[in-house]
Amino acid sequence: MPRSTRPVELALDVPDGPAPLRHRIADALVAEMRTGRLRPGDTLPSTRSLASTLALSRGPVVAAYDDLAGAGFVVSRAGSGAVVAEGADRAAAAGAGTHVRRSDGREAPGSRPRASPPRWDLRPGRPDTSLVDPAAWRRAWRAAGSVVPGRDAGAGPTHDRLRTVLAEHLRRSRGVAVAPDELLVVPGVGASLRGLPGPLDLVAATVAMEDPGYVEAWTAFTAEGVRVASVPVDGDGLDPATLPEGAAAAYVTPSHQYPLGARMPVTRRVQLLEWARDTGGIILEDDYDGEFRYDVSPLPALRSLSGAEEHVVYVGTASKLVAPSLRLAWIAPPRPLRDRLRVELESRGLVVNEATGLAMAEFIASGALSAHHARVARTYAARRAALVAAVSDHVPGAVLEGVDAGLHVVLRLPDEVDDLELVTALEARGVAVSPLSAYGIEVTVRGLVLCYAGLPESQAGTAVRQIAEVVRSA
């Protein structure tokens, strides 16, 4: 023991509750060790003395001491009673206990209490799902519920109707001319990326990726044996002239570069397609945030260019337009690759359930999706304007990027500022944002990624004032 033992008089607080009394007594003593009121080497009161102080029978106190000894919190010394063991304070601080706590339905056994949700959640990828028309949504699911599910256990859902209406939607909204049988319906972009390298012959090949960029794609491809090459982006996104020699594919977000927000101009799109034609390479087009532009009309997808259908694997999703929890996206590969990719995705279980596909098909076919798009575009435009104005007011000289499109902006910071520390400081103020440095692969960039989709106009000034105070302190 680090020091001589001493008797301790405890004003022990044993809480009420449904747990057995022995457990509540033991928990109270462990709490005393956690706070430092009981320290290694201290002698606990005798069981008879503590029982008298607590006005309890001696039995539960003896049982609690036995539990503490069995767990190693105390040791028994002849003639000295129970003594707090060396290291018991550290064990108590680490959350150790003498028993498994019963769950009351509010907290899982052994889990930490859930952190309260942020007051302002400005992390990217979070559209305002409350803007979905509940009546139209219910109608879509009632229509889906009227269809008896298929019984073929050996194949995934074909999603015939969804692919038909989706093909028309892509033609009208993104300029992508694709036949329904060319579309593959998948459970989200991120989940499906690992199914691409095999059928596209990219295993052990080099795929060029934007930096900073979509780290989830980088991770998925690397896990499948792809050699990933970082290509720094500029104000126009990825420059095809900087693609590494021998690259077999390029993963790009031309509509709204993720996360910086650049829109790849038509000249670079044509250069990228020429690169694919000349080298036999594949363009993996993630049409991220392609639906939302505010100051100019949206450019059609890169896949809409003449001849692109032979070289572009087009990937789109409903996560930003409707809701991420739908887990619904689509892929339009070159026709010769379609069956190979379909088999690979189905073998990995990367399929969308039939009911979700039917509901989404009805939501599109009824015109509800178009109406929803128009409504949220107006709302997001107003929220974006409020956020930009608030940053201008409270963070003079701030550099904002990606303002013209999408659902987020990037507040750039000097390279010497640790944006991770700023994110932690903002979290304590109830503001959740993402650090720009988290999106860098080999390139180091500093900033805050701020999504305005769920930020009411009336709250923009208050939220940005919190951000301004933290940024000024840095």
C-alpha cells in the first residue's frame, strides 16, 4: 500500500432504485473511490458500523463488501478490516463496477449515457427530411403495400417499375439518356462501391481520386485491392491533365466536387472523356449534389456527353434529394459491364428490398418527387443565403467555397489552424460541423464544412456567432 491505513467516516449516499440493495451500496462505495474521497489504503468502516450509520440490516452491507472484495476494489487484512486496494481509484474512474447493471430500457447495460443532440447540426449529408410531403409519402407506401412480394428466393428484386420511371427522371433532370434495363438499383453509394472493382477489372489497377475528396470511396477501393492515386483539385475540380500515367479509372464528382464544391467546366469534362477514349480508362461519375444549383442552371451530368455511355459508370442517389435512410441509389454502367456488375452486387447482398423500390417508383411517377425537388430547392436557397450573409457579418474576410451548389459550404482556415480542435470546441457549444482536414488524403487542407440544409433562416445568425467566436479564438 502507498501509505498507512486510516479509518474513514463516510456520509454514504445510497440511492433509491430497483437494483438490489447490496449492489446500490457497492456502487455508492465505488463512487467514493471515483471522486477521491476513498483512496487506496483507506480502511472502510466495519460492516456493523456502516449498517448502523445507514440504518440498514447488516446482511446487505456484508454482501456489498464481499462483492467489492471479489471485484478487487478492497482487500481484507487480518485485524484491519477491509482496505481500499491499490489502483481501485483508477478502476473506479475507468467505469469498472462490481456487477452487471440491469437495463431499465433507457440505457444498454454497460453503455455510456447518450450525448445530447447538437442544437445546430451542420454536418454535411443531412438534408431536411421534414420537408417531404407526408401525404405523398404515405400514398407511395400504400401503393407499395398493395403489391404482393415476389417469391423467388434465388434472385434479387428486379425493380422493373422503378427503373422505368427512374430512367425518365434522369433524362429530364440530369440529361442522362439511359434505358431502364441499363440501370442497377443499389442500397446507397457508399455500400456499393466495394462491388465495383472486380467487374470493372480495377483490382490491382490504379484509380485516380480527387484530393480532398470522398474518403469512403478511397477506403472501399483500397480494401478491394485497388491502387488509389491522389490528384489534387483546384477551383474547377479535377484537372484531366494531372491524371497519373497508367491510371485505369478516375473517380470524380463533377457536378459539385466533394467537399470543396467546384463545378467541373465543360472543357474539362470533354478532356476527361477524351482521356477515357484514348486510354481505354473508365470514368466513375458520382453525381453528388447534382440536383441543387442556385445562381446558374445545373449542368447536365458528364454521362450526358456524346459517347460517354461507353466509358462512364454513372452513380446517383436519393439520399440528398429525399433521405439518406432510404439507402437507395442507382448505377448506369456501360452496357457490356452491366451483367457482370449486377451479378457481383447481388452476390454481395447489395440489393434494395422490393417494397422500398415500389414506394420510390410511385413517389417519382406521381410527380411527388418533382414537386418535392422544387420545394426543397427554394428552401435550401433561402437557408444558404442566410448562412452566407451571417458568415459575412460575423466572420469578416472569411473565405467560403462551394457556395453556388449543393447543401454545404466550406469555410477555409489558415493551414496552421487545427480544425479538429475547432470542431471539438464547437461541439461544446452545441454546434456540430465537420473538419475539412478529414477529407484530405495526401493533401492537407484546413476548414469547416457547414451544411445549411437543416438550418432555419432564423437560426443562421445565432449558429454562426458561435462559429465566429471559436474561429476568432484560433
